Amino acid sequence: MGGAPIEQAARLAGRTSGDSTVAYAFAFARAVEAALDITVPPRATYLRALMAELERLANHFGDFGAICNDASFSVMHAQCGILRERTLRTADACFGHRLMMDRVVPGGLANDLLPDGISQVRSLSKEVRRRFPKLIELYDNTASLQDRTATTGILSRELARQFGAGGYVGRASGRTFDARRIPGYAPYDRLDLEIPRLEAGDVNARVWIRIREIEQSLALIDQILRDLPDGPIGTALDAAGRSAEGLGLVE
């Protein structure tokens, strides 16, 4: 497989799901790198994780709000929409694209963190930590919401295990699987990561897993910014699919 087909395949992988473009591109890039025995520079691995956690934040805000909207609590939907939009704008300020599409590529990244990126992420983190606890309290203290989420839509632990449910769905039904830890990959193998788990398996449990995931993403972002190394952001692939070490970016 030559360089052009790999690039085309990477673009296709990143379009499997628009709001999860980082996750799909990340997975595809890691598969290519394993197949071609490519070592990704440390800076690129940390920036990939930063992108992934920003994407995770945006999606959890969107889902949390949408669930509340389904329960006719539109004020929560609006407030979560504000936080989601704030996160997407931060992603754009960091990487030049709201969804960060085509930024994760085999070998590393297509472009580095923009000059004002770190300050933008820290500003986002500060704002979320100020506003989100109030939304958690509102959710937890609104009886009409609890009536619609607690003990509804239950996925038993047995069925979750039988069908291999992952992500927040599995973790709300007693499973602890998280690919960031098992099998694990850089840089998460060097970051403190707690995997939230609940047993109830209902809509309420899945909401709370999202809440805890948001808190974990904020903690991971703090660690990523603290430990972010300097250096190149990619290892370029030549026309034969081999790697050329140490380039400043992927060409």
C-alpha cells in the first residue's frame, strides 16, 4: 500500500462518524503504524489524546443535554449545548477545525497545536469546572427528570457482558472495559485514568457515567498539558509506505 492510498483511507476512516472523527482516525492510524512498525513522536501522542478528550467532552455534553431534552427538560439541553459549542470552538482554536477532522494521520498529526491553543484549553477547562457542577446539581435535584431516567431503559449486567457492551453503556451496567487502559496505548499508559462504573444499567446510570467521564476528561487534559513534550509531530511515510523518521510534520 503506497502513501496516497493510506492517505485516502485515513480520510475515509475519519468520516465514518463526523462527531467521532478523532476516535476513528486515531484507531486507523494506530493500525497502520502497527502494520508498518512506525514510531509516533511523543508530542504527537499527547496531542492526539488532547484531541480525543476534547471530542469526548463535546459528545458527552451533547448527549447529556439530549437525554434531558427527551425528558422535556429543555433548559438542560440549552446549557449543555452552550458547553458543547464552547468545546468545539476551543478545538477550532487549537487545531483549526471544530471537529478536528483530518488532523490525526498515520505517523502522527497533520498540524501542530496552534500558538494560542494551551491558553484556550485552560480557559475552557476553567469555564466547565465553574458551570458544570451547577448542571449536575440541577439534574440530581429535578424530580421530573429522575422519574424519567431512573429504573428506565435497563440493560442488565448479564446482557451487557453477553453482547460485549463497551463505553458508557457497558460501564453503566457493571463492566470496566476501556480501551485506553486495556489493551492500553500511549499516552494513556502514562496518565492517571479512573474508569467509572455503576451497576444499575438504567438511563440514570448512563447519565452519571457521562458526568464522571466529563470529570475524567478534564483531569486527563490537565495531565496532558502538564506533560506535553516539545519535538516533531509526525513520521512521514514515503511512496512505498515506509517511514522517514524525525520530520517536523507529516507530508
